[in-house]
Amino acid sequence: MSPEPAFASPQTFSAQHALLIELLYGEADGARWELPKEAFAEALRRSAGKRFGAARPSETEIAAYLKTLHLADLALACACAAGIEIAWEFFIAQFRSELRRAAASMLRASGTSDDARAAELADSLYAELYGVRSDAGGRRKSLLEYFHGRSKLSTWLHAVLAQRHVDLLRGARTVSLDAGMEEETPRSVPRPEQPVPPDPDRELYLSRLENALREALGALPARERMILAWYYVDRLTLAEIGLALREHESTVSRQLDRTRRALREGVAERLRRGEPGRDGCPPEPGLDDAQIERAFEYALEDWPFDLTRTLSAENSAADPA
């Protein structure tokens, strides 16, 4: 008989995984934020529940999954969601400028960029990230409770910011935190009258997208990969990159925009082309435009693609000079 799901309740999860929780709490450095272990254990339980759903995985499977999480990011998000001041101060210092740069980039792409608008778009997230709404029991709820640690926190924040930008462009109504969102990245979607069944091709789309993105990144000129790595991996500002390249930061910004557009076009073209058969597997047919768009949407929701690792590998032999 299959074991009872270890994430069925906080008590069951904590009892069955006490030693693992202790180990992961130490790896996440939860004590740095004065984060209660019970709160961290609950974040782990939610993440496992999201991953396995109604399945009955073994304790070994649950432990193997939890060890793959970005634990330090999960602990920080959990502490911020709990309203712990030192964690929130670190979060602001760490991510404010990054989110504003991302917001400026998104606004430039839509032709509405200026510093004030970028700051307004980025800062509009903080109220919901901190948690100003309450549930039926009066408990403050934070948007960060929907971060499950499967991607980097910075990646998740960029996805949330991108969706907020899309919401503003479309005039869409954002789904409330009280609506019981199940996705790691809350999105603006119409409320269906009937539950929408999961797409059985979702994992296939994401797998194809990952292969296409790796190929597209590898096909970029070394200089463009280096700029991407400096911006997204090393977190250099446009001005710092411009200084290294002896170019104006506006030139670097335009180059980044061109590279991002080329990447998207390259990925889309590879998805349309399909994949040849290999290792005894039949060839994969190409995707149509609707399927490609769906693949990009799924990537925004919850996609553990590690851009940092990929860019670092691509540029490991690059010489900035």
C-alpha cells in the first residue's frame, strides 16, 4: 500500500521529515532571518504539495525533490511573507534596483519607457509582496507565499513583474490572492465557470522550449552572450557594462533589447522547425504559432530553467577583454 502523503498536514509533514527539515533549514540559513523552523517547514510542505498534488510519493521522493529547491531564496521569501523586518530590508536592498531595471526594459519594449513609470511599475508589487490583504481569518497574506523555490527568486519576481505589465497593457483584472491560486507565479486570467483541465502537452512544450532556448543561446555571438551574462548573471548595471565595453549605456541597452528579440525569434523558429529523431526516438513535428505562444506562457508560470547556469556555462571560456 502506498504511504500517506507526507504533506497532507503540517503536523504529518513535520513529524515524518524532522531531520530533513533541520538539514534544509541549515542549508537555507533560515536563522539569518530569525525565521521560525515551523514557518520554513510549512513553505516546504506547500512546495511539495504543489509538486506532487494528489499523488502518494515515498519519503525518499519527497526528500529528493526538496533538496533541488533554491533553499536560501525560499527562506528569504518565507521570512518576508512572515513580515520579518530584517528579511524585508534585505529584500528591498537586493531587488529594488533590479526590478526597476527590468521594468524599464519592459516599458522600452512597449514604447512607454521613462524612469518614473519604471519605478511605479516595479514598486507597485511591494504592497502585495509584503502582504496587505487578509484572508477570511484576518491573517495577512503575501504574494510571496506563491513562491515555491523551484526557480530562483529573482526569476520568479521578473515573471510576476512581466505579468503585471501585461495586466496593465490589457487592462486585465488580477486574480485575488484569496482565490486559491495554485501556480507558483500568479497570473491574470479570466475566472472560468468550470475548472480547466491541465494541458497534457504542457511538459512536452516546456521540454521543447528548453532545448530550443539552449540552442538559440549557443548560436548567439560570444559578445552578445557575454553581455547577457554580465547583465543577468553578474547583475552589472548598463553603465558598468558600458564602461567595460567602452560604450554608452544606451548603446548597451539597445544591444540587450536586440539580443532578447533575436533570442525569442530564434526559439520560435526552432520550435516551428521541430526536432529530428535521435537515439531511436522518432522526430518531433514542429509547433504552430498557437502552441509556441502557449509554451511561452507556461514558461512564465513555472519553469525551472536555470538561465544563470546556462549563461555561465556558455561564457566559461569567454575573455571579457
